[in-house]
Amino acid sequence: MLTINVKTFQELSTHELYAILQLRSEVFVVEQDCVYQDVDDKDQKALHVIGFKNDNVVAYTRIFKPGDYFKESSIGRVVVAHSERKYGYGVEIMNASIYAIQEHYKETSIRISAQTYLLKFYASLGFKKVGEEYLEDGIPHVNMIK
């Protein structure tokens, strides 16, 4: 069972922030073998959508209001712990993020920069590919809009 909380940067406890950064590093840097600067001074503007299982952070996204990242509202740093992917938490955290954008920002248009191998996953959530594939930190991505 996933418990999802939405928090501002200021509302995050030190423990939560550490767990979020650890999960992001574990997946985006180690698992995907991609050296990049994850801590990018954007977390302070974001709302953080955190999925907890037994008090452990196992799923996460950060969301932005229009103009803070893209022209549209956006969802980024979508991550689920490797050991927890079989439970459908990616869908849960994304649906919670879409809902949070509607609730907090009163927006329905959402842009994401999706890793290309996840196109079908995001399409199943209503996102449509816009533009051409590009490399971001050496990984193929594509813009998608819902």
C-alpha cells in the first residue's frame, strides 16, 4: 500500500529530503549509469509528490507550476525504487502528480521530458509525444504533453 504526500521544499523533513535524493541518485545515477547534476536548484520551487511504503520513500516526482520549468505545468524526476516497480507504483505516483497539479495549480495542461523507453507508459496516462527525440544527459528523451 502506497501512501502519497505532497509537500513544498520547506515542508520536507531532513530525513525525507535525504531519502528522496538517495532514491533519485540510486536510479538516475547508479542504475542508469548516468553522471549528471541531480541537485539543480529547482527543488526549492517544486512541489514534491512522495510515495511511502512502510515509512520508506519508494516513489517520487516533483511538479512545477507553469513557467517554473516549462511554459506548461510539469512533472519531473519520476522515480520508483527498482524493488517496488512490480506493484504499479509508477501509475499511482503519476496519477497523484496529475491530480496535485490540478489541485494546487488549477492546471490541466502538463508537459514532461520523458525517457524514450517509457513512451508507452506515459501514453497510457494520456500523454502525447510532441517534437523529436533528443539526448538529455546522454539518455534519449522526448517531450510529451497531456
